[in-house]
Amino acid sequence: MLSYAFRMAVHSLKRNRFLTSLMFLAVAIGIAGAMSTYTIYYAMSGDPIPWKSATLFTPQIDAWGPAARDENGEPSDQLTYQDAVALMRAGQPQHRAAMYRTALTLTPEGIEQIPFLIRARATFRDFFTLFDVPMRQGAAWTQADETAAANDVVLSAKLANRLFPRQSATGRTVTLNDKQYRVVGVTGEWNPAPRFYEVGRDAMADSEDLFLPFTTAIDRQMSSDGHTSCNHDPDAGSGWEGLLASDCTWIQFWVELRNPAEVSRYRAFLNHYAEEQRRVGRFNWPPLTRLRDVRAWLAYKRVVPDQLRTTTLLGFGFLVVCLVNSIGLMLAKFASHGGELAVRRALGASKAQLFLQCLTETAVIGAVGGVLGLVLTLLGVAAERAILPSQLAHVAHVDLVLATQTLVLAVLATICVGIFPAWRASRQYSGKLQSS
């Protein structure tokens, strides 16, 4: 029955090529308008580490007091250096890492090579375990190297391919800020989007080019290249030591808590720590701490801006307009071959069979329109990549999941809007037959 309905649908579509083309275009343009805007929303609203997002948490500790909290009464979204170090020394949980972003000048080998700036992340070796960072060569630095603030680094796959395109990078040396560092490992392809472990204006930017021990970066006085907030500026002339001792927040901190009991214990530990800081006179306000997992953190930081949500809704609103127009075109299309439907009814076809034929025709329209819409979506995304900022351009792409969603949406949406025209056609011409 479905095979026969499909053949009849194709035959019907060929009979009035003009109306058929208009329906194809209406569906294709509507789908392209919706999916072109949805691609960026899809990338920014996704879970960057779904297999662990419920076990990775970032703590917040109010180091400034009620007067400095945001409009929602929330503390700073980063930690001071002294709080981050205290949490690292606390010994719990098993996997934890403080971190911050810095910028370094890398001088390649060879006198003709030009130095260039790279983005680096100063962190602890647990960073690679926390976030399941794949290693293509070597491994992270050792605990002993971390304690000794050794000159060890882990390169990203992209930077390793650039510096050592035809040989292993491990064991080689790189020059950073005029100092030699030993390459102990190279990551595999790893680029979570959004970059949840440090959410800012460039949350969709690529991950860092290089990783080095937190202790080494502090010892070498490598300044933060991320966002630094200070309730009170450090004392003039105090320099690097003044920043470390200040209440400025610039350190990110993540822990792995594998079950609700661990979450509860760590939350209690944070409150106890904040209360202890109040007892010794550092804080003079009731303790305020927060502990959020990845998805709660992304929602709190509003990684998906309201403007993008509005644009996406407008895109799907445009799709609805195109589908409404398709209803009128389908009514005209079915009316154009009403005699054929009446003849089929006279030959014994039931109303359900006529309805199935018309609905199959709408499904074919949706499938073809979906393919055309996918092509237009690819063109639209290519145009978006050309005009978007660099941190968003790389996430504007259509993967297999989006392509499948595009085709399924086209078919289902077209079938849904085609139900009324198909029902009307099957009833209308049956009624004419009975009255005659």
C-alpha cells in the first residue's frame, strides 16, 4: 500500500511542476532559515562533556562580602590565589585542579623563525584526569615535577604539529619567554565547546595551545591573560606578591565528586573553610559558598545569550510562516487533481487510502524540501562563518546529527501541516462522489 501511494504521489507531483517547485522551495527556505540560526545555538547549548558533566563541580567562595555581590547576590565566579591554594592543600577530593590562563611568547627553533604568541594554561596534573584530555604522546608532568616547579610542558596536538611536523615532540625543548621547557606530552584532538572550565566572552574559543604546571607559572610570575577582578586594588608597588596576597579573583578551580555523598561532604567542607576564614578575621560576614556542576555552571554564566535565543526563535518563526504558505499550496495542489481522487474513490479506494496518498505526497515534498534545505543551510552556515567572530566561526558547522535533524524536521513538519489539506481532499472528493 505504501509503495503504491508513493508511486501515485510522485506521479501527482510531476503533473504540476510549478506548484510542486513552489512547495519544495517553501519548505527548503523555511528549513534553511531555521537551521542556519539553530547551528550556533546547538553548539553553545550543548553539554561539552556529557559523560562527566554531573560529576565535575566548580566552587565559589565569597571573599568580598555582601556589598560586592552581583545583582542576584552571587559571589565572584573565580577564586583568589590564597583560597585556590588552600583548597588544593586540603587533600580532598581525590581529583582537583586550580588553573588560570596566561599568554607566552614562543620562539621556534632556527634563526629565521619568528616568535609568536600562544595561549597557555597553568594548572595541576589532575587537569588531564578531570577533563579526560586524551594524550597522543607521552603524559602529563609528574607530581614531583609539579612540587619542584619544573620546566615541563604539554603541547596541544595543533601546536605540536606546527613545531614538530615530522617527528615526536616528547623530549624536545621549546623556548617560552626566553626560557627552555621540556615537552613531556602531547594531547590528542581535544576542544570542548563551550570551553566550560573557563567561561568568559570567548567561551567558544579553542582550547589552549600549551599546558604547564601551576607552580611553575606562579614561580615564573606569569601573569593572567584571563579576567581578573579586584574588590580592592593591591598595594602600589607590591607587584606579583601583592597580587597573590590580595583579594583579587582570577583562579578557576574544578573538582570531581562522583556521588551525592561526596557532593554533600565537599559542600560542607567549603562552608567550614569560609567559616574558618571568618573566625580568623579575614572575612567579617556570614559564609557564602556555591558548588555547581558543569550544566548548572553554564546556565549560571548564561553561555547562550538571550539575543541568540531570540534569533533562533525568529528562525523557527520564519519556518512556521513558510509552512503556513505550504498549506495553501497543498490545498491548491490537491484541488488541481481532484478528478483523479474522485476516480480512485469511484473505483473502490477508501477515504483512508486517499488520505494516505495525499499524506505520502506531503512526505515526499518534505523529504525533497529537506534535502534542498540542507544544501541552503550549508550555504547559510558558510556565510555565517565568514562574518562571525573567530571564537564563534569554528563552531558554526553542520555535523551528521544536525543534518539528520534537518531532514527529519523537514519531513515531520511538512507531514504535520499536510494533514489538514490531505484530510480535506479525501473528504471533499468523497463527498462529491456520494452526492452524485
